[in-house]
Amino acid sequence: MSKYIFDSCSLIELCERYPYEIFPDIYDGIIFKMFETGELFSVTEVYEELRDSQEFWQDYKDYFRDLTIEESKNLDEILSSEEFEVFRNWGMKENDGHWADPYLVACAMGDSEIVVVSEESSLKNPQRKIPYVCNKKGIRCIKLLEFFKEMNLQMFF
């Protein structure tokens, strides 16, 4: 069974494009249900990234977890690899104290988990983005809309 790990940009996109007040079924029928069963999760670092900008997620801290010992080893591998130097340097420079990207990849390295992101790989500097690192590590990386398709989400008005 696949598991999905959400990046902060995916959760921000979810709230902005599909607000709970208008699309409660997306949250109650898919997102929260999958969080409860463990099919969907994220990391504490994503929660920290969301803390300042997304009040909606404040009440859902239990859906965000710390890395396991094995995942922490994966994180060390990512952060020390010369192959991901651009990713590491850009992330540390651009993010003010909270940078969840390598934590997401570290979680996905040891299992069939899928990193779900809403950002595109930059044509100019793809090495800076999660999809680049996922691709190099053989991890499947999809966008929020693709996630909805995999969940067979259909909206009727």
C-alpha cells in the first residue's frame, strides 16, 4: 500500500485552492481519513513551516511526525552528499530557519512512500527542488492534482 507524504507547499495549495469551507468532503472524506489511517502524513518540519502562514493546520499537529532513526540516517546522507550540494546550499540559504524538503525525501527513501509536492522543477535550476532529489533517489514525486486523481476524487455540483 502506498503512503503519501505532503510538503508544506502542497498543504498551502490545498487550503488556498480547495478551502475547507467550500470543499469539506476533500478534507473529511480523503485528507483527514488518510491522516488517521497513516496512509498520509508529513513531518514536524513541515508543521513548523506552516505555523506562521496557515492557521488551519494548527489543530492538526498530531499528523506531523519526527524522523525515525533510519530516516535520520537518510537525512544525513542527503545533506552530506556532493550530488545534492546545490539542493542543500539553496535550501539553507533561502529558508529562514525551517526547511522541510530534505526531511521529506529522507522519509521516502526507505519505503514505498510518495513525496507529494506542488512545486515545479525549475528549468533553470532543477537541482534546487524536491523532484530532482526524488528522481535521483528513485522516489516517486507527484503534484497535488495527481494525488487527487489517484484518490479518484470527483466533484459534483
